[in-house]
Amino acid sequence: MKPFKKISRRNFVAGAATIAGSAAVLHRLSAQVQNAASDQPDGTNVAAKVEKASTPQNLPPAEPGKDYNPVITPNGSTLPWKVVDGVKVYHLIAQQVPNHEFAPGLVANCWGFNGQVHGPTIEAVEGDRVRIYVTNQLPAPTAIHWHGIFLPNGMDGVSGLTQKPIDPGDTFKYEFTLKQHGTHMYHSHHDEMTQMALGLMGLFVIHPRNPKSPRPDRDFAFMLSEWKIIPGTSRPDPNEMTDFNVFTLNAKVFPATAPMVAKLGQRVRIRYCNLSAMDHHPMHLHGVNFKVTGTDGGQIPESAQQVETTVLVQVGSTRTIDFVADAPGDWPLHCHMTHHTMNQMGHNFPNLIGVDKTGLDKKLRRFIPGYMTMGEAGMGDMGEMGMPAPKNSLPMVGGPGPFAYIGMGGMFTTLKVREGITDYEDPGWYKHPPGTVADVASDDDLKRDGIQLPTDSRETASLRPVSSEPWCGIPPAKPPTLARNEVTSRNMVR
Ligand SMILES: [Cu+2]
């Protein structure tokens, strides 16, 4: 008798997959034969798209204020343009930008456009025809790529592949019609590692000609980037692969990042573009939730728009978020990677959390002038104390805030939402209505709510009384922040 061939589950699944696969192939072939218009998510087919790309439909140049609400580039600017025979004409000049200031205390010799780092934002509207001249004043050839924009292949700006490099002194002309809307970028596509590490990039915002949803009242755009600038030097190091130490929003770090200002109830759009060399940035906004409405690939259909408070902006991509500013206050916007909200000096310290280092710095400074160890209770106070730092470098963290020093630097800024403002000048710090700020709990509160405090002694570095030893090599300007209420002091060992 012929042995019965057992059909295992695996065999069965594989066999079924083969049959299903063949059916799928047949179906695909038949679909291709019928030239079904279903190979693009928007229902158009490739052939139609190619035709569209070669027959541009120019529309009259759109006007700011009338056809769109202009984008705001905090700490940056928008590239001026003029209309010549129905074409919007722009001129970018790639050049060295000496002494670009990341924040007071740190300048570096960067590369940028039209005297600024990063380049000014190019802004246009779907249907506009644009002609962009690029003059190269750099000491090296370059080429400019228009990231995510549909254009003829020869306008794509890839040195060697789609065009000759733009030699120093030469001016190239790029010209195309904008067939889409969204958040895009431009950047060097020649010796990319070096030229982008030095800052050769900018934003390219295309507004919709006929938006399906209401226009945003406030439309902000940020380029996220990262740099390696060794403290005391002034030239970003393009060879760095992992250990970046300056993380920027529009080439600035907090406290030099300009706040975004909005009136209560306004529709706000924020566009993030990430051209960091190696790092993705999860951008977190406090106080509201938002919808992610677009990428550099275009508008996200409403049914697929996620509600978030953090959006990951990976390298080489853009994310557009929309929300209504419905809560007054000063709301942080920052990268949620904690090392990306530290400035230069926050890296590569030995871990001394919980270590009593009394006297250590003093002894070591006999041999290493200016030596300083990490704080024994963390880094929170170190920016404020003005640690001795090399010339042309930034302290580890932050800047002054209305209640205390803000312990975040780098990719950090604020969204200031206000009722009753008449302009968008920085309104200063938010004035909180009485009773709406967290503060030390009173004994009455604790008693009423039956809060039992620990009775064991809790001597920790952060609660230990200040010693006469100066912190960070300088006498403290004021005693370190200790818990102020009676309850805590009752539990302190003195
Ligand atoms: Cu980040």
C-alpha cells in the first residue's frame, strides 16, 4: 500500500500560497492588460502622471495674503521673489557664513545661502512656475536638490547624475512648475556629507492653490539639524558620525530660539523638516493634541491622519501638523530625545550621580585647571551656575524662565498662546490666573487629604545642606534649590 503522505500545516499553507500567488499574478496581468487606472493611491495611473509632468499647467502667480497666508520661519526669513512674464523668479547665493550665532556664546563658520544659516525659505503655491537661480560663491562645487518636489529629471539637482556640478563662480538656472503642495526642502546634493554638515539647506513650502480645509492662521516652519562643534573651535566637523553636540531649530538653540506666538483659538500649522546627518527627532508639543496632516510625500488623507502629541520626523523627511491653539499659556515644543535638548557641554561626562565629590574638583584642578565633574544630583543646576567653559562654547543647558532656570537647551522653543493680543510680538511670560500654578503643598492640604509623608530620614545629595565647597569651580550665586516647605525640612538630616 502506498504510504499516505501526510500534509503538514506548513505544506498546506505553502501550497495554498502558491495557488493564491498564481491567481494574484494572473489577476495582475489581466489588470495590466486592461490598463486599469488603479496603480496610484489617488486613482491616477503612471502613464497619466508622466503626461502631467511633461505638460505643466501654469497658473497665474499666487499672491501672499490673497491666495495664501505666508509661512513664518522663526529666526529665519522668506526668500524674496519677483514675477517676470508670469514666472516667480528667486535667487539663492550659496556662500560661507562666518560667525553664525547658534546662541549668545557660540558662533561658528558655516555655509548657507544669502548670508544666513540655513538658507531663506522658498515659498510658492501649487501651479506657480518658479525659476530659481543658484550662484555658487563657495570654495567648492555644489548642486541644489529640491527635496520631494515633482519636476523634470534634469532639474532634480543631483551633481553628476542629473546635472554638472555648479563650479565656484557659476550661476545655474532651475525652472519648473509646482504640481503639488506640501512641506519640502532644498539642500546640497554634492559632497553631501560635508556641505549639509556645514548648513547648506533650507525650507521649500508650497501652499495649496485650492485648499480643502481652512487655511491656517499661523503657519510655522522649522528645519531640524545637528552639528558637531568641539567647544573652543568654530568650524562644524562634517566627519562626525555619532556624537553630535549642537541640535538646532532653524540653526538656533534655546534660549536663542524665537517663540511662536498665536492668538487663542487660531488654527496653527507647524512644519518640521529634518536634514540632520544621523538622527531622527520625535518632536513633542505640550498643551494640545494635533493631527499629522502631511509629509514630504504630500497630504495625508483625513481618514489616515493620526492624533498625536509627538511626531517622529526621521532624517530626510518632513511632517506637517495642524491644530487649534485652544489653551492659553507658554507651551514647550521640543525634541523628546533628552540629549537633543542639551547644548555642547552636556555630553561625555562620567556618571557621578549620587557620588559625594566634595573636594574632588578642588584636588583635580591642581593638575587640570578648570576641571569639573558632573553634578552629584544631576546636571539641572549646571547651566545656571555658569560653569567655567571654553571660549566659544555653550553651557550644558537652557536659559532663564519665569520661575527658575529652564533646564533644556538645544531643540527647545515655546508656543505662546494668548487671548486679547493684537500683534505677534513676544508677549513675555504667561501670567497665570491665580490658583493655577503648581506649588508647595501646605500643611492644611496634606492634613485634609490624609497625605502621609515618609518618616525615615532621607539624606540624599540633593537635600544635603550646602557645603562651603564651591560647585562647578565657582561660588554658588544662591543656595541650591532645596525643598522649601516645613514638611520636607522636618525630614532632613542637618
Ligand atoms: Cu532630536
